[in-house]
Amino acid sequence: SSSRATKKQLQSMRLLYLTYYASLGALMPYLPVYFHSLGHPGSSIGLLGAVKPLTTFLVAPVWGILSDRSNNQLSILQLTFVSSLIFQLLVGMNSSLNYLIATVFAAAVLNAPVKSLVDALILSKLTSEEDRHQFGRMRLWGQLGFGAGSSLVGSLLSAFPADSNTW
């Protein structure tokens, strides 16, 4: 039987899920509002909203194959997470539709494997029979993070409404 994860490892796993999903919750629900504030019509906002799920659907299997063949999932996770974060930050640098499509697409390509690789990393640490049942509880921390992130940003946006000159 494998050794159990330490209390510190379990806390780190919870924190990883909490913060990663909080960042998604803080960003994803508000991107359409941001795109609207830039003056884009609904059809463009819909197109921008479709880029990430379509790209992830098409690209995630390729990342899975690369990750499995490289046998270095942690390095791929670090590379894709940091590079997708950079592209996500670049979304705010220009308001043209073509620029937004390109940066949202690049961020989506690079972010496509992150959730699966985080799950695989966590599962690789939950090796003992006693720990295997912890995975669902770990994922729950992600859902709590998403709710907290979106609620916090929503509250801040309500408390400090942007005028038309902010963006």
C-alpha cells in the first residue's frame, strides 16, 4: 500500500484548487461584460465566448498526448499555466476584435491542458487507499473557489462601477 499524503500536502492541494478556480471565477463570468464595455456587438461577444470552449475541445487531446509522451506533466503544467496567464493578461491591451480573438485563442490553446493536468497531479499524490476518496473533496475546493472569486469580483464591480472612460 502507498503512503498517505501528509496534512501539508492535502492543504496544498486544496489551496491549488481554491486559487485556480477562484481565478477562473473572477474572470470568466465578466469577460462578456468587458467585451461589451469595449463597444463590441453581441455577435462579436458570442464569437469571443465560443473561442475558448471550441479551442479547448480541439486542442486538449493533443496536449494530453504530448503530456503522456513527454512523461513530464508537471513541466507542461507549469509552462502552459504561466504562458496562458500571460496571454490572458494581454487580452486587456487592445480592444480590436481581431486582436481579442487572437489573444483569447492563444490563451485557450495554452490553458487547454491545465485542468486535466492539475487533476492528474492531485491524483498522483493521492496514492493510498485511504486518500483516494479525497479527490472529490479536493475538487469541491475548486467549486468553492469559483463561487468566491466570481462573488468577490461581482461585489467589487457593483461597489465601484466603472464609468465609460475607465476601459
